[in-house]
Amino acid sequence: MSTEPKKGFTLVEMLVVISIIVMLAGMILPVLSKARRKGVETECKSNLKQFGSALELAKTDNNERLPGRLTNLYPSYCDNKELFICPADITNGKEGGKPDSDEKKDWESDGDETIEKGLKINSSYFYEFSEVECKWNFEFVGSAEEITGDPDGKPTWNQVKYYQLRHGDDWSRDIEHFFYPEDRFPVVRCFWHVFNTNVQRDKIIKNLAFSGRVFESPTKWEDGAFNN
Ligand SMILES: [Zn+2]
């Protein structure tokens, strides 16, 4: 008696195979996406570290002052345009450095160098020391005259931030520190990781500190920078 050799799979066998594949994918995909997220974060932190070194070099050529724009580092102090793009930034630097919030409009007009006309390259990063006028309420830091040395002076973000770093502000005077430590005072910030992770949004801004240290903080760094 001859038996027909079995051809192909039965429906039940196919379903078993498919369900095993689905189960394995369910186990592997979260691991892969977590690994990818870690890779993206590592690359962003590496960009921030490199900005730290480039800014140090720029300072020595600029009377120990930080440059007026982060993108001024290109090409003399940093000849790689890729460095200005965080891999978590889905717009490749076109949206600028403060993409995540309803405050966007304010930040664009006040401090975001990437929105200004005449920009040479795109950037995903927010620069705190921009040489643009600070239209923010800086009175809690000091008077315009204290900050600029001119009774009619209009402080730039660069001036306000240096003043805040050296003299503190109403907020830092209220707590135990009179002024801000250089290793917790952000110079460059990345806001793009809020789109890239489901961890608590408040804890994931990546910062390059004035001292060159890279650290994470809440959006309002003054609230949490003292804790890590
Ligand atoms: Zn980033």
C-alpha cells in the first residue's frame, strides 16, 4: 500500500508556526526598539560632549566668552554638520531646538538661533547663550543696567545667562545656593527625546553644562538640576 507523501503544511501547522513567529516578534521588538533608543541617546550625548570641546576652543579665541550662536562653531571649531542634528529629531534640524511645547513661539523669537535668518546650517539643539535680544522677563535676574552696564541697554540672552550664572537669580537665592554651579548650568539642550521614549517627559532633557558635563534634567532645569 502506497502512502501519498505529505505535501506542504496543514492549516493547523501554519497557524502554529505563525503564532510562534508573532510571539517571538512580540518578545524581540521591544528589545530592539529599546536598543535603538539607547543608541540614539548615546549619539546625542556624544554630540553634546563634542560641542563642549568645540565651545572651549571657541572661548579661548573669543576672550573666554561663549560664541553668539551654537552654529557659529561651524566650520572653524566643528567641521561636521551632522553633529548639529540629533538622531531623535524627525525634522533633521529644520524645526530648531525647542520643538516640543506650546512655548515654542516664545522660544523661537527669544533664543533659538536656528530660526534666525541667515543661518548657515540646521540644528536640533537649543542654545542658551544666543546673541539675540532677551525679550523674556529677565528682571528676576537683575536690572537691564546691571546686566549690560548701560541704563538703556537691552540684554541679550548671552548677557542674561552669564549674569544668571555669576550672580544667581531670585529663584536660586530662594534656595540654599546663591549662584548656579557651572556643572549644572545648561549651555546646550536637546528637547527631542520627548518624542522618542515613553519615560516621564519631565526627566529627559539632555544638557551640556557650562563646565562641559553632560546631564539630564526636567524641562525646567532649575527644578531638578540640583538633584543629580
Ligand atoms: Zn538629542
